[in-house]
Amino acid sequence: MRADDEAIAVFAENLRQLLLSAPLGQKRVLAIDPGFRTGCKVVILDSQGNLLTHSVIYPHPPHNDRESAAEAIEKWVKDYCIEAFAIGNGTAGRETEQFVRRLGLSPQIFVVNEDGASVYSASAVAREEFPDEDVTVRGAVSIGRRLIDPLSELVKIEPRSIGVGQYQHSVDQSKLKERLDTVVESCVNMVGVNVNTATKQILTHISGLGPVLAANIVNYRAANGDFRSRKELLKVPRLGNKAFEQAAGFLRVLNGKEPLDATAVHPESYAVVAAMARDCGVTLEEFVANSEVRSRVKLEKYLSGTVGMPTLTDIMDALNKRGLDPREQASEFAFDASVHEIEDLKVGMVLPGLVTNITAFGAFVNIGVHQDGLVHISQLTNKFVSSPSDVVKLGQQVMVKVLEVDLKRRRISLTMKGV
């Protein structure tokens, strides 16, 4: 039981980090699901993640139609004003990244972890979203959307299929599911969602909502257009005062009539914030936007029988972290151009890499050779480490040195000490 609990704890922490991965944000994306024989599936997504068009290119063996592939990509970038490339890290991922990089185009290039994309593409959710498209197109869409907003896309996939744990199929499955569901819910509520762009799947995880209310919100939005305020949520069928009270603080309405609707401040506390703005002699909009004005507020003045200091502190924290997203911004990354296969590695090489998995005994790092290397817990840092997740995070960009290469067993040992 203790071993189960430990494995579940590792998986839960990895899932939390993955769900809170840095999003690129609302950008127009050209996503590629790489392949050799069957070609590379290409999809174009608008800034909301909607599918505009899709095609297939064949830049790799056995077809080697690089010229046509290059022309097609250049045309799509121009015609759709593409702002970023999302390239899956599976088969032919490294070769596709190199091919796109050599074109010298202006959009940023991102390598996206595609674990679970095939599970999504064959799921009921994917069939509902894209009933007329085949699994290859759905998989490529998932890769692109993971770059725009990892959280919104990953909540559609059964957590056990994301591939970021250890022994997850051997532990108590009901206990695992319960813990992972809690992680998903806490991540969604921590980030909050834009009620005008959120999918049914992510709304389901918002406190106070469930599958029925989430579907009702999406249907109401489709019939009546964007929500203009949080209060309008009360017009959604079956969404009563109790559900509104629980959910409102996690649902954001951007550019609406009420400036506080775009923050994590709960509607119950709007009157307190309005009083603070009045006492500072500024409009509510100015109070929300100006941290200098807020710094003059003496919180003790607003204590009452119903509002305590923890609530006032939370209000100020919410206003200081104004905006939808507490996550970092996604940043571009490139592997070492001189290394493509495990045979290219030499002991002592220092290479850039991406952390792909964290276990109790160390971290696995992708250095661009189709085989992740292991940084053992003893090689993470010169200090004592009780847990690898104290030192590294999933998706983190790190520099590693090659300690050992076992070609026969396809094993790579790495270190982060002194790099």
C-alpha cells in the first residue's frame, strides 16, 4: 500500500506539472504530426484552436518530396499568417523539426510532447468535435492545441494515457483515478477559464459545475453569443445560485461590462473592491489596473462581521495576479544540430534537453536522439535531493552532460552537475 501511495504521488505531481505547462496563448498555429512512410499530417489552427484546413506532406524517405513540402509550408505560413509551428516529438519528429528549421521562416518552432494524442484521436470526445475527420487529422489538431493551451487539451485525455508516471498500470486503479481527478480539478480551478472560449470538457472540472451544466453553458453561448458578464451565467438553464456561488470565481469574462469579471475576485466581494476604489478617489477600472493605487489601501479599514483579513488578502492577491493565467509563457527550444542519433553521442558532450518524465529515482531528458537519457537522482545537483521534482519540472529546458552511452541496450546516462 505504501508503494502504491508513493507511485500515485509521483504520477499526481507529474500530471500537475504537465497540466500547468506554459501555454503559447492565442496564436495561429501550423501543427505537424510527423511520419516517414505515411507522410506528415499538417493542420492549420486559428488563434482559438479551430481547424481551418489540413493536408499531408512527404519531406522524408521513402518519398523525399522535400521541394513540394517546402513550397506548401511557405504558402500556408503566408496565406494564414502563421505565428508558430507545433511539431510532434514522435517518429520522424526530430527530422521534421530540422526540415522546418532549414526553411528559415519567421514563426517560432516548438516541439510538442504527443503522448496520448492517439488516445484522444480515437476517443468519443474527438469524434464529437471532428465527426468528419479521420484519426490522423484529430491527432495533429491535438498537438497544435497542446501548444496553444496544454491544460484545455490534456483534460480531454484519460490521465493514465499521458505517460508521465511510473507503474501507473500496476497500482490500485480506483485510488489512482480519485487522486488524478483531484489533481485535474485543482489545476483547472487554479488557472481559471475564459468562459467564452472554454470547452465542455474543461468546464466540467470547474467547482460547482458538472457535465450537464458545462454542456448547458456551451449551448447557451452557441445560441446567444459571448457572455458579457458573470451575472449572465444565471440565465443558463439549471445553473442556480448555489452552482454560481461555487463556480463564479473560477470563470473569467474578458473585456466584459464589469472589470472584476476578468479577475479571480468572487462576485461576493465586488462591493468591498468598489468601496476601496471610491476611498482611493479612482474609478473601478483604474483601481483594478493600477497596482500603485492599490498599494495605498489599508486592509484593516474594510474588516467586518462577514469579511475577514484572509478574504481581504485573497482579494488583493487576485488583483495583483490580474489576467487569466498564472502559468509561464511558452518559450522556443532547439536541440543540438550536430546530434541526431544515439551513435552521434560522445561522453562529455554538453547538450540542451527537455525533461519528459520524472520518477522517484531520477528524470528522463529528451536530447533529440529518439531515446531519452536518464539523469539519476544522484546526478541532478551537488546537494542532497529528497525528490527529483524539487529540482526539475516536466517540460523544463535543461543543459546536460553525457556520462555514458550503452549502444547495445540503447541506454544513455546524463548528469546536470557542473553543467
